[in-house]
Amino acid sequence: MTRDLRRDLYAAGAAALLVTAAVLVGRHIQDAHHTLRVNWPPLLGTWRPHVGPGTPAAVLSAAATVAYGPALAARLPWRALLATAWGTSTAWILSLALIDGRQRGVAGRLTTRHEYLQVIDRFDDIPGTLRDFTHHILLHSPDNWPAHVAGHPPGATLTFVLLDRIGLRGGGWAGVWCVTVGATACVAVLVAVRALAGEGLARRAAPFLVLAPAAVWMGTSADAYFAAVAAWAVALLALAVTGRWVGWAAGSGLLFGLTCYLSYGLTLFALIGAAVLWLGRHRVRERPVLLVLFLAGLAVVPTAFTLAGFDWWEAYRLLVTRYYQGAGGVRPYGYWVWANLACTVLITGLATAAGLRRTAVALIRDQDGVRLALLVAATLSALLVADLSGMSKAETERIWLPFAMWLLPSCAFLTRPRAWLAAQAVLALLLNHLLLTGW
């Protein structure tokens, strides 16, 4: 065993110990004080070993990716690799979701009392509802919004309203939308990594992006859709600053603006965007029009919502109050500030813990791959800011899906990819078969 591999295993072991501590300490706090508001800390879920219709497909998808993923990623033409990554990711996400059955696993989650589909009929007059949106955020306000509607800017809910308007009604279509669009997040990350750090690292990262344990939650929450929008915002910016068509900057700005109106917390993607601009700083200096196009695109969505009567800043201020009116005011910061990181281990896997160790080495020693390491480090910084803010206490296995996608490329630094991929697959399968997840 080489020294580097031994150190990788130490990093993975430390991550496993963090998860173990979060489970044991969380179990004690929940049993003694009932303040964590989750049944199986640090995850929102219930211990319930089960199998389902998705089990055979999930096992087959995992086995095929472990066995053939690295070789195919190395040999396929680039466009074929992107298509294969999207198709395999979609199959992996769907098969995991169907372990809980079609209704609960795909169609039912977005129709619960906390979710967006509960308020579709309140958007008959979309401009009027947007003007009135902030009046229903607080718990004591009349007809207060369900938790997820109140907890996000109206762009999230409006997406499902528009799907309903074009005839794609109900939880089934909403679930298909989130899975189909969410699965493109891995494609966007590959595009960005190739543009910024080289095709070799992108190809080595591909199987890990496809077989991410995060897929357990990507098939059952709207955050998969948010992850894809944010990922494509970064990817288009990466294309713009690395010599491709400068017009991609306008599309990137448009998607960054939309991202901020899907989730307040995803404004932290500005740190990742800043890292991309820094990595492409020579191109930005040569073509300052790039920044002009980016800022012009960035202004579109905020301007549209503001003219429609929605005040983002006022809504966020009210959301903070609503957050502490509910579970956020009960859940202890002292536990969640580190247990959230245990959730991150569970959605990104032990391979990512080892990959982050190698990322740190690349940064410190200025080794090959330092550009990818900088991108991953910016993501980790954004995630830590979110963690320290106290506005993400629990449920980060869902909330932090957009950030998780940008930690996974660190696995490109690993040797023995099949062994690490197998560990990722086993973790995802165990989580989905032993727990009935809340999302």
C-alpha cells in the first residue's frame, strides 16, 4: 500500500468517524431533549430496512458503473461521454427513488403539505400573487405559505405553476422534471471541469459524478432542479472565460440570477462564480465585454421579479424570522454546525473525503490539477459559510445538493477508482435500503 493511499484511507476513516459521532451524539440529544427534529440524526429519515421495485435496477446500475465506468469515461468521444453520463445518472437517480415505490419515491414527495404543489391554485393571478408573496411568509400571517414555499423565493414555486399551466400537472410530472433536469447537473460540472482544468481530470471525475450518493435525494426533491440550474450557470461562465464564445457569459448571468430566485442560500454560488472568473482572469482582461454581458444577463431575472412586485430582500428578512419561528429556533446550533458536515459526507461519500485530502495537497504543493483544486476549494468555502450562518440546521442532505455536485470532482485525484466507486455505490444502496428518507 502506498503512502498516499494510506493517507486517503485515513481521511475516509476520519469522515466515517464524524458520521458515527453525529449518529451517536444526535441519537442521545434527540432521545433526551427532542430538539433535533429528525428521527435518524443527522439525516431526516426513519430506520426502516426495505426493498422495492427499484432495487434490481439500482444494483445493476451501480455494478455496471463500477465495472465499466472508468474505462468508458477514458475512451468515449467527449459528446458521447456527456450523453452517457446524463443517461446513467438519470437511471441511477430513478432506480434509487423507486426503491421506495413510485408514489412515495418519485411522485409523492413534492405533494406533501410542506411542498410547492400544495399552492398551485393560489397562483391563478401570478403578478398579484408575487406582489402579495411576502405577506404570507410569517407563521402568524393569514394563509401562511407551507414551509418550502415560504423558505424559497417564488421562482421555485413558479416553476411548478408553469408546468401545471402547460398540462404537466401533479407530483408525477413534477418528479420527472426534477429528475430529468437534475441529472444534467453532472453534465454541467463535467463541462466546467474540462474547460477550467482539462479533459483528463473531467473524464476521471465522470464516474464519481454519475454514481454520487447524493442521488438518493436528487430523485425526491426540487433541490436537484436547483442544483442543475446553478451548475449550468457555472458551466456557461467557465466556457465564456476559457476562450469559447463570449456570449455564454450572458446565459451564465441569466442562470445565476434565476438561481438566486430559486433558493436564498444559493447566492453563495457567487463564491464559485468568483473562482471561475479568477481562473479565467486573462480572458476577462482581454475581453471586458464578457463581464458586461454577464452582468446584463444577471440583471434580467431580478429585474423581472422586482417589477412584478416581489422584494427579495424583504422576503429574506421575513424568512429569517419564519425560520426561527419553526424548527430552526429549536434545533441546537452547537450540534448541527458539525453534524451538517456529517450529512455532507453521506451525500458525497467517503471517496470525496479522500479526494478533498488530495485537493488540499494539490493546493499546497501547486501540483497538476491546482485549477480544479481551486474550484473545489471555493465550493467548500461556500458550503462552510452556509454552515456557519446557522440557516441550514439539519436537512442539508437535501439543501446542500447543489454544493455537493462541485465537491465530487475532487475524486478525479484518486487512484484505484473502481474501489472508491464501489464504496460510493455501497453507501448509496445502504442508505436507500435501510432508511426511509424524509426526502
